[in-house]
Amino acid sequence: MKVFIKFDFAQFCSKVLDEKLCELGIKYRMLNFGELEFLEPVSADQMKAFETVLNDYGIEKIENQKVILVQKIKDTIVDMVFNANESIAVKSSVYLADKLGHSYGYLSNLFSEVTYTSIENFIILQRIEYAKSLITNTDLSLTEIAFRLQYSSVAHLSTQFKNTTGITPTTFQRIIAKRRALKNNKD
């Protein structure tokens, strides 16, 4: 039996943080996704234990303000792409500026300075990752996927998909179908 699941990374991370901080006896409050405030002084031992626990889950504490803002940009983009229905008809530049409280020019320059790539490139990569996930985990057509990801057409999705992955989405679908068939034959 095959079961498809959807992850809410924000909820998952919040739950992990809550459980582990409670275990460590650290009182806190969540300010925003990826941002929390300790309500009492935290000992060096507690902080070291906290960082160790975070690393076990692939979560790391960030201290550089530029890196923090870049991570917020990435988190906002991932949220924007994976929850596209909420941001329909809003340009990504406007969405990011509104969500993060900085001009898009500043965000774009900072992102490029820290990551050596553009925000637009990162958005495309996230959209293609989501498209791959939808192709792999759903029975949606390419037309439905293009619509969900707010592409103007299947051709536009296909062009970006091929430029990013080196293959067309149709070829990717065939590869996934062959893998499923091989797996089903083994079972």
C-alpha cells in the first residue's frame, strides 16, 4: 500500500523546537517562523544542548544579521511557492517586500551578496522542486501543475523545468513512471 503525505515544514519545526526547549527547561516565545525569544537567561550548557538538538534535526542557530535576513527571504519564498493559492496575482517582489518590511531592491542585493545567486533564480528553483514533488506524488496533469504554480502556460513551466533540470517535465514523468513500475514489479 502506498500513502502520500504532505509536510508542513513550519509546523514540524515549531513542534520540534517546542518539544526540545521544554525538555531543556528553556522558556521561550515564538516571534515569527524561525525566530524565537528566550524569556529567561539561558546557561551556556543549555545553549550547547539546544544547538546539539537542533543539529540532530538539520536546524541550525544563525547569528549573523545578514544571514538571518537571507534565511527569512528563503523561508518566505518557500512559503510563497508551496502555498501559492494565498498569493495569487501578487508579484513576488511585492510579496517579499511586504512580508519582510524592506524594499525589494535591498532584499535582492543582500540575497545576491550572501548567496551568489538572485532571488528570481531561487524562486525558479523552488517552483521546479515543487513541480517535481507534484509530478512524483500526485496524479496532476502538467496543465494543473502549471496552473497551481502560477505559470502562464505549460510551455513556460516546461522551459524553466528543462533549463533547471536538463530534462522536460514529460521526460521526468516517464522516468518516475518507470521507477514506479520497476518497484511494483519487485514487490
